[in-house]
Amino acid sequence: MNTRRIIAGVNNLNKADFNTIRNIFKNGGLVAFPTETVYGLGADALNPQASEKIYQAKGRPSDNPLIVHIAKLSDLYTIVREVPDKAVRLAGAFWPGPLTMIFKKNDRVPYSTTGGLDTAAVRMPGHKIALEVIEAGGGFIAAPSANTSGRPSPTLAKHVLEDMDGRIDAVIDGGKVGIGLESTIVDMSGSIPVILRPGYITREMMEKVIGSVEIDKAITGTVPYNGRPKAPGMKYKHYAPRAPLTIVEGETRLVAEKINTLVKEKIQLGYKAGILASEETKDFYTQGIIKAIGTRSREETIAANLYASLREFDETEVSCIYSEAFYTPHMGNAIMNRLLKAAGYQVITVG
């Protein structure tokens, strides 16, 4: 299969490209496209065979549910059994945007899309091209991140092609995404909303709209989730570079000293080591391949550059990577959730 690269305009697709994408979806094909979070790999969410192609292209476990993307709030009511009042209020506050909500599905949504679950994860992306893609696909597009399962999510079209070239029909190149981390996922199918994956929309932001929101224990600890995943990213190792990644956390100077010691030991053994740091701390390191991914005073820069930096380490063929922890005020939970999964929960605490 030849993967077609489609260059998108600033805010829209031209008519010819729109029709091309529509035909690919009608034929059960796969199209990668930009959203405000990461690039998604889309297929007709209501076509069981199309959803199965997503799993095949990604090498994704079949019990890992997909997210259904919609472009109109009214479409939500046609694929789920009920929409609680709290979900309506969250949609009013954060849709279109980086928030996914889980509902009890109806029979229109096949189990191949939901990973065998009776619930469906749904979001309305805050990205004009993504909304056009959903329209081209008939209004319901299943779309996980457009990468090989377990790899860092793509924030550029070239990242998609690194993993998916020859596996999918087309990728829409819309440039670099904005947020750089996947959407927040909140389960609305029970009596109390529960966050299953942290993201840009935080617990505090949601509680201002609907009151109490709980956080699933699987994303507050430092151990892997071993149950049946109700949302993408809960169970399996995700976001990982090829080289083993270790997080070093603690007081800033002690973290730098520990990483410098570990890197020195690796270099003496003939290995190439990488370091993931911030702009504020990059000069603390004396050896290794150092990547400053952003500044702690503007934590959104850390989120936006995390996955690209992990992929760049693959290009340098490092044997190991050591990362600082990034417990920043707003997006820290989301950043650390992704880092911990990328590291396979390998953490060294100093001090």
C-alpha cells in the first residue's frame, strides 16, 4: 500500500482532498489526521471491519478501546444510551476540545470499536481540519493516536509516516499539533465522574463545572494497571522510545548529580546516553546527549515537545535515557502519566 500525503491548508481541506478522504473512509480505509492533541488514525467508527484495520495497522491489542470522534453534539445522542446532565455541562464547557467522555453505548457502535466493552469513549476535537475529516467520514470516526502501538504518539505528520508508511491509505499533514498530549478521559457512565487518563483538561477545571470528580487509582500510583482497560492508555506500556527510559526524581541538584553519575557510568562502558531536561536545568549536565524539552515556567512547552524529543532519541540511537520528573502545576499529572508509562514505571528517587 502506498500512503498518500495530503498537505492541508491552514484551516481547511480543499474540495478534491475532502472527496479523496471521504472515498477512503467509504471503502473502509484509514486516514491519519491532525487534532489539537496528537495525530489520530481514523476509520469509520460504525464499520466493524474498518475499526479492526486500525488494530492491525497499529499492532494494538484488541481489548484496548478506540475513541469515537464526532463533529456535532447532536450526534452524541445517536450512539449512546443516555447523556447525563453533568456530561452536557462538560460538553458545554470543553467541547470542541481535548476532553473525552465515556458513556454506555447503543447498538450502533460495534464492539470492535469499543474493545468489547458496553461503553464508548467519545470526543469532539477542537481542530478545524479534524472536524472536516470527521464530516468526510460520515460523522463518526474512530481514532487512536497514529503510531505503532506502544510508541510515542505523533505530533508531526513525519512521525506518522515513520510508523505507518505503507500501512494506511493517507496522512493529512497539518503541521505541528498544539497541546502534544492525548485528551483527558473521564468516565461518565457511573454515578460519579472518574478520570481515567489525565490531560490538558484537569480535575480542577471539571470540578468548577460539575462538582466532585474522582481520579482512578491506576493513574495516581507508580504501578501498571492490570485490569481490563476501559479507556485507551490504561493497561499497556505506551509512549516508549526504543531505548530504556528511567525517571530520576527528587531535589533538583541531587537529580542532576545522580543523572550525571549514571550517564558517566554508561559512557565509560561504551554506551551512548540521553538526558531529558528542562531549559532551567540543561546546563547542570556535563555529558551525554541533552535535550531541553521546554521550560517549567511555561509547562505547555514541555507537553508539546515530549513525544518529539523521545523520537529524536531514537534517531541518535542512544542506549539509555534518563529523564527529570516534571511535576508542574497544571499539566504535571498528564506529563508524568505519559513519562511513567514510557519508562515502564522505572523510577529512581534521590534525597
